[in-house]
Amino acid sequence: MPGSKVIPLRSSLDQPCEPFACAQCGVYQLCLPLGLQQADMTLLESVVKRKEIYKRGQLFFKPGDRFDFIYAIRSGSVKTSVCTPDGRVQITGFHIAGELLGLSALASGQYSSEARALETTSVCRVEAERLDELAQQIPSLQYQMLKIMSGQIRQDEELMLLLGRRNAEERLAEYLIGLSRRFAARNYSPTQFHLSMSRGDIGNYLGIAEETVCRILTRFQNAGLIATKRRDVRLIDLRQLEAVARLGAAA
């Protein structure tokens, strides 16, 4: 798509991850902490397992699994979910290139959710059992991890506010704006992107019916706010979308 960033994939799994490649894949905030020296980079390379490929629907981990890895998404996308006591599946997040999976398992040593690839997804894996050792030897890495975890906590807080005070139209508008911001922060196009998650998954995540998601997207398209073609979305009028979302924020 015009303006979108293309992530180059390496032809060999054994090639070292050069700094430029890390910047391109969007996970440099973990792989290249501020002030990291070349000697530290060599140490970090010893615990990063590069470019594992997961096919659509393939499982990364499930609740109760031992916390073995943090996954840094190079390309593709992943959804996380939990099973409620009454047997329903609740989607808890969608994760795109440049984001991390598994940090919430640091405290308990076990994953608390299920994570599955929404499409062909490339990741780097960081060995969990060596994180403490690594953080002691590279203090800047620990600081970077705290910043990343803080950002994820903020996203969770924003989701709770979104679900608690806004109607379906406002929720979906804010969801699209949030995706736009996340893509922009990783140097992707903020106005053209692929929705790898289904309409049903989006509805599950936002607490609205799948039919309502489809109806509102059609309404946004008819109003000239967005254009959709299957799962490809173009945001035409971000300002007006933000105005729709702000109706709930101001209530």
C-alpha cells in the first residue's frame, strides 16, 4: 500500500540480526536499548532466537504453559484471548509488528492467555529464563522493558475506559484511531492497513455484536470516513473519526 513500510525478511534463519534489520522490523526498542555497546549486543544475541515463522492459526502459548519466551513480532499479527468461567472466549488483545507477547507472564512464570497467529507471522524469541541475568548485565535493557510494559498497561487502561463509557459507534471509531496511532508509531501508514482480525473478533474485543461491527463500518464508509475492501481499510477522514470517538469521551 502507498506509504506503508515493507518489512524485509531474511533468507537464512542463521544470519545475524544487523541493527538496520532490527530497526526495520520495529522491535529495536528491545534489541537495541539506549546506550547499548557492541559488547552488550553480543551478549544479547546469545539469548535472542531469531525469525521463527508461525502460520495462520498456529498457537504460540496457552494458559498454564511455562513462561519460556518473550516474542517480538517482526511481521504479521497475533490475537490473545482467555476463556471465561462460563466457557466463553474473550479476546484480550491484537498485537502487530513491533509489539511484544508474553510480558504479563513475568510475575507468575506462566502464560495467562492464549496467543494465536492471525496470519503468517515472523517473530524473534527471547529466552525468559535468562532475562534476569541479562538485565543485570545490561541495565538499560531493564529500563526499556519497563517502558514497554508501561505502554501495555496504558493500552489496557484505555480499553477499560473505552468499554465502560462509549456506545458501539464510538468504540469502533476509537478502535480504528488506536490502530492508526500504533501503526504510525512503528513507521507504517497510519491511514492504510490490513485488518487481519475478523469482524467477529473485533466485536468480541469491543463488546459488541459482529452484525453491529459490519453495520457501523458500512455507515462509516457511506459517510466518507473510511473505505474498505474485504479486510483492507483506508481511513479517509481521521478528524471526523476522532470527533465520533470524542462524543463518548466527553460524556
